[in-house]
Amino acid sequence: MSSTSTHIYDQYRSQVKPVLNSKLEEFHLLGYETIKEDELWAFLTNKKWRKPAQDIRISELVQDILNVKVVDYMNFATIEAYKTADLFSVLSEEEKKELLK
């Protein structure tokens, strides 16, 4: 799910890292222990900050991170999983041929 391209806000990542960790701790307390920092950052850069502002303030980034809801992240993660999943990888060659009949 992590993005290979760079985002204009990547330059602030080290500065907001404590806030990212705080949000991850919140998610973990809510039972979502598997969410990693890179995944949260991918959500922020690909969804929340899809249209970045050139003159953004760090306080705005912090507020955006603190406002992330588990349901918003999970919706994003689910959609990304469907986009990248090879749905046919679980089928045998015989099952694939059967589908094409």
C-alpha cells in the first residue's frame, strides 16, 4: 500500500513522526495493532492530502493526522487491497479454465 512516488509533504514526515506514532498508538488501543506508520502515511498522502496545498503549515498537518478515524483508514485500506489483489491467484488452472467456458 505504500506509495513509491514522492509527495510534497514527505519533507515534513520526520517532524510529524511523534504525531503519527500517537495516532498509531490510538489505533492499537482500539484493536488495530497491524497498522504500520508507512500505511498510515500512505493513507494521508494518497487520500487525505491528495490535493496538497503549497503553503501548508505543520499545525494543519498535525490536525489532519489527529483527525484520522479508524473507519476512514480501513475504508482506504480495503479499497487499496482490492485494487492490488490478484483475485485469480487463488484459483487453480483448472478453475480458471472452467470460468472461461
